Amino acid sequence: MPNFLQSILNSIRGDQAPVDVPPAATAAAASFWRPGCGAKSTTVFSGDAETWGRHLARGWDERGDGVFEMEVVLDAAVRHLSFEAANPRSAAWARALTTACDGLRERLAGRGEVSAMFTDLVFENTSNTACPIRVISDAALPSASTRESILGADRRPSATRILVRTSLLERMEARIAALGKAADPATVIGEVWPVLGGLLLQLGQESYPRDRFIERIDVTTRVVIVSLHVLYDGRRGGRLEPNPAGDLFEEFLSRSTGIPRGRLFAEYPLTRLYDRLSFMLAHKRPAQMLDTARVIVRDFLDERYLRLSMAGFVPAAPEWLRPMPYAMDGPRAISIPKPVVGRYGLIDAEDLDAWNKAHKPLAESGYHIIGQLGMGQFGRVYEAVNLGGTGGPPRVAIKVDRFRKGHKKEAIEAAETIMEIAAGLSRSPHVIRVFDAGMLKKSRCTYHVLQLVEGDTLDHLLGIAGEEHSSVLRPTSARTSREEAGKEFLKALEESEGERWRKARGSPTFPAPPTLGQILDLLTSKALWVEEVHRLGFAVNDLKNGNVMLNRRGQFKGIDLDAYSRIHSHLDKLPDFFFLGVSVLQLVTRGCAWGKVAAAADMRQLLGDAGALERKLLDLWPFGEIAGGGGKVEIARFFSGFVDDARSGRFAEDPARFSAAIDAIIGMKRRLAGNEMVLD
């Protein structure tokens, strides 16, 4: 039996070496999302997991201090947004926010597409009409504002509120009270915008979005475009020119952050985002530029993404895998130690030799290597400091053609091809960003400059590195038959012996077996990734756990774009679903099998027999009875059916079936999470 199939079988039988989980790690893992633990499956875009954990631990009735309290009033007939005070202290705030909303309508009159973005944020969101929405202050809120909902019996929000940090409202209270009823609308907008901008963001978000990251990108993009047209008149002297409302807003930011106004656009993330999107002010049809704007917002949100169920569950890199310390000697100069085997991710002399060959030409291109992150069949990946390279943030990952002694050079995808693929996939937050690509001098090696994802690949985290199928090359033409796709799949499985070298890196696994909630979260991410890539017109081809990463904030990324190709028909999607079935089988059996021993079973039967897989999962089931999300039989049957639909090609032939399966996973997650969800 091929090593790949044998290794999965071993993981089911419990033949893998036992995982040594420290008691502290086990206790920490137990605090992650399990049935009945409230909204621990939520994704937010600010703060840290510990602070959000304390916030959620208080429970729905304990969150919100009621110091300030207002009702959101939506008049759908005339698309009018206003606020009513629910206690005396909130009267000035309700009046000022309503005046500002009226001023917004006047400011945006005649700017059809931008005006529509403002009203659509509120009135096209069906979650806003499911039940009344109340704005409540909360002293311990981890973000400036957040939206919270409880799911009703009809699967729609039965209660929704927007929490706002009490200190923010209190800090501005005196200035708001002093405005008076006759205050100029521009002045009112400028004074309340730090709160109103956040309220628009919360009102724009659905209570239960299908893909939270994609939805947040879209809502943030529209809120920022509205903000630009409300606060700025254009660009002058190389920077945004604020109007009176913008002047007041910038003054508030400077007071709050301690950053001088002249430095806000260089040092404060939100104003940097405003500056990068300032081209939307001059564009006569901003809706035509939304895709470009979304890519910029995606980069902004990437660093803030935080999924509470997985954050912190990715172990820290061991000392020998950590990057070099470095010191900046100037804007374009850096001091670093010499690379040595056994440190900075270097496993052996071959790694050291490759590092030394790549270092100088990369430095001449503006990138200084400080660590080796890993290897693929065709390339080595380094962490580098960007000192003037043509693309990317200050720290990046760089993939370079792989050289091995006694072997011919194994090349990654050509620069022109990878940039074309990257451009087509840049809108997907589930795919790693490619900032630049080129050819190194002298060695004629290709390099790709990538987004740095600080975490690890899922094969290492699950403890199956080196046991997956071999890498698949990008097809040079459209597939012509199902048989062709099937042969490609089986050939990759049979050649899995060549992946053994991946084990040498020795990365740590998850500190404990994933909970059911975490398995569902990972499966959701994996399915949304494939769905989004296909929607953008590409196939992954080389789909496996070794080609996806999970960072330490719980974010999922497809990382290797070398094999991606254009889709011509459903035949080009078949290998993705064949490999997805295997990948999901590894996820659910590995997650269930840790610490358990089961009778031997034939892996080919499990791949091809949904009933056999369902029985095996029930035999391995470690989660006990499930009160929400369906019983264990229903969930095991879903897993086995999902693998069967993927491996049979039914998902490739019927995209609606695949989308419905994703919806079913999300539905299970929401029931398991206790029917309460949070957005910041």
C-alpha cells in the first residue's frame, strides 16, 4: 500500500506515535470552543483573543452597562436613519447622531453611487429589519464597537444590539452636549464621526454572514468610500484635503492617539487606508473601482483578522525555526548574524548552501533573508526584511527555485505566470498575496515575494507532514475527460513516497486534538477557500493540507499558487474535489483518532464507501453526545457524505450542491456555538 494511504490508515488505527500534550496545553485547549460555550466561533477584527474571551465570558445579559442607551430607528419608506434616546444621558448623543445622518444625506446628494452605498449599508441589510436594534455602552468592550445577535427559532436574529465602548462616548460627551440644536451639520458630522463611522460599519454587517471575512471586506470598503466623501474634498499638495468635518475628525484622532496631525497618514492605520483609497474621491463611477478598493481593504484587514476558536491554538515555532535577530543600520542597511545549520530553520548543509546562493542576489533586489520558513517540491521559502524591494510590506516571505545536490534545478512558476494568477486571485482573502516576482541575477532563479503568514501548514499541525500526496503540476491545457482527471489524482497518490522529506522540519503539532467546533471551523475555511477560488475562475490543482496555512490569529490561507490554473469546464475542478475529499478525510479522522485505537480498515474503502466512513467516525467519536448542531450520528453522516460528494465529483458537476454543503457546515457551527454571534 502506498505510504500516503498507509499513513492515513495508521492515523485511524492509532499507529502514530502518541502525542505528548502538556497538561497546561490540554487545559488551554479545553477553553477553546466546545458546544454550549457561546460565541467562541466568532471572527473579529481587533484586539486579542484573551480580551475577547473575557468579554464573551460575561454572557449576554452581563455585557453592556447601560450608561448610554439608544434605539436605532429605520424608516425604510424614505430610507431615513435616526436615533432615539432610551435614557436621559443619551439625549444629546441621539440628537447629534440623527443630525449627522441628515447632514450625510445632504452632503452625498448628487453623488448617486456613493449616496446609494450609504443607504444600502443600512437598508439592504435584511438583518437590520429582523428585530429592533439598540445601541448600548459597555465599559469593557475590546473594540470601539461591536454587533451582537442571538439566533431565533426561525434561524433569523431574535435580538440584536450594537455595543459601543463607554469611555469613547464619555470622552466626547461634553463636546456633543455643547453642540446644541442649531449646530452646523458639518460640525456635528465631524464631532460624532468617531462613533457614527463605527455604527455604520456595524449596521452594514449581517448578523450571520456566510463568509465573514469577505463580508467585512465589502462593508469596510463601502464605509471608507462614504467616509472619504463626507470628510474630504480631494487631494492637494500630495495629501487628502479635509473639509470642516474632516478637520474635526483628524483633531479627534490626534488627541486620542497622541500622533501629530501631520503624521496621521503615515502612522495611523485607518488614515493610511483613507490615503490609499483617496483615488475613489475623483472617480466619477466609484462602483467601477470597487474590486480594486476591496484588494486594498483586504490587505488592511488581513493583519487584524482574529478567529477566536483557533487563535493561540497554533503552537509557537521552536527556537531553531525562529528567524534571525536583526538591527537596522539605516533605511536601506541591516545587520544580521551568519546563518548556521540547526538555527533559523536550516536543517542541513544543503539548506545552508541554498541560503548562501540566494542571499546576495536577493539582497541586491532589496530583500534580506532572516530565516528559512520551509520547502516545497519546487521551491524554498524564506522570511526576509524588505528594504526597498518593489512590492510588499516590511517583512515578507520569498519563494525561490529549489536546488538540491545531485538533482537538476526544480523551478517554481515563471514570474509572469505567477503575477497573472495572483492578480486574478487578489480579491480572495483566503489566498496568500503575491506582491512581486522576478529573476535573480547570475543564478537565473525565479523568486516570488509573498505575504508573510506567521503560523504553520495544516499538515504539520495535524502531524501528517510527509504523508500526503505528491505535488501536482499546473496543467498546460484544459482537461478533456473525467478519466484524465482521475488518472492525475491516482498518480499523485501513488507517488506520495517523495513527500517524506517534509517530516525533517519537525514542526510542533496542535497542542491537543481539535475540538468538534475547531474541526468544523477548519472545514468551513477549507470549503470557502475552494469555493472562492472557483468563483474567481481558477482551480487549485495541488490541493492538500501542506499547501494551506493557519496563522496564530486563526486565519486560513492557501499558500502555494504555482499549480493554480484557469477553469475551462467542470472537468478542471475535478482534481480539486478529489483531493478535497482526501484532505477532509485526514482532518476528521486525525482529529478524532488522537489517543484512540481502532481496528484496521481499508483506506480505499473509506474513500469510496460513505457508509464505511460513517461507521468508522462513530467508532472513533471522542466528543460525547452533542446537544446542539445535530447528534453525533447526523454529524458523522454529514462528514462521510461530504467526502463522498467530493471524491465522486458530484461537487464539481453541481456547484449548488457544494454551496449547500458549506451552508450546512455553517449551520452546524452556529447551533453548536449556542446561537449567539459577535462581530466587531
